[in-house]
Amino acid sequence: MKKLTKSSLIQNEVWAKGGEGGKQLAEEVMKKCKSKNSFSFAYNLNESVEAKLKDITKKIYGGKGVIFSDKAKEKLKEIENLNLSHLPVIVAKTQYSLSSDPKLLGAPKNFKLEVNDLQIRNGAGFIVAVCGNILLMPALSKNPAAQSMKIDANGKISGLF
């Protein structure tokens, strides 16, 4: 693997400069996509949802298997009956660990990923494996940025960044 240097890094400033702030990064990504590489998917889309999750757990997270709750097992059957097993699978889990257990910090090995639920996101075209006790929508921080924003009498906005 090529070692990253400070000169090889590209800063993404879309949040501050809009599309122009991501132009250099987009150009580099397009260049890399056209060059020879060893990219491969973590799983085959033709596999079952269960097999996809096992592949993700073993190949990406370093775990040894998957445990499905009764609710998740029922959802596996529903997904199969609806002929949706071909959809890609994403995992919603704690940010503190590659496992589903927030107490197993970082990158533990040989754990079993615990899948509590499977949610079909047919419009978006994927299935969400919900692992552990997690909220699926982003929450605001204790001090949202909006609290620091101000608009003066001339309509000038401050406190955005």
C-alpha cells in the first residue's frame, strides 16, 4: 500500500466553498478510478442478506460471525419473500467499535456482530442492518451551530464557521 504524505492529501472544503471546494478531490477520485487497482467488493450482490452480513463482519470488521435476533430472522424471511435479497446491505452500529458492542472499543477481533433488525429502504435501494442500541437519524450536538449564528440589521450572517 502506498504511504500517504502531506503533499498527497487533498482537503475537502465543500462545507465552506460549495462545489468548488470539492473539485480537486472529485478530479483525483476520477483519476484513481481510471487507474489500475485491486478494488473488490466485500460481498457478492447475488448472495443472501445473511451471507453479505457474514462477509462484512469477517472481511471488514474482523469478527467471526453474525447473531440475528428473532426480529431480524423474521425480516430475513420477509426480504427473501419480497425478492429483495439482491439489494446491497449497509450496517448501522455504534461508532465506538467495529463490533455492535460500544464497550468493545476500537477494532476488537473474533466477536459476533449482533443484528437486532433489518430495515428495507427500497426507495434508496438497500437494506439496513441495525446492530445494537442505535438511533438511525443524526442528532444535534449539545451546542448546535445554529446557537452561534446571527444576522445583523443589514442581513449579514455571522457564526456559520
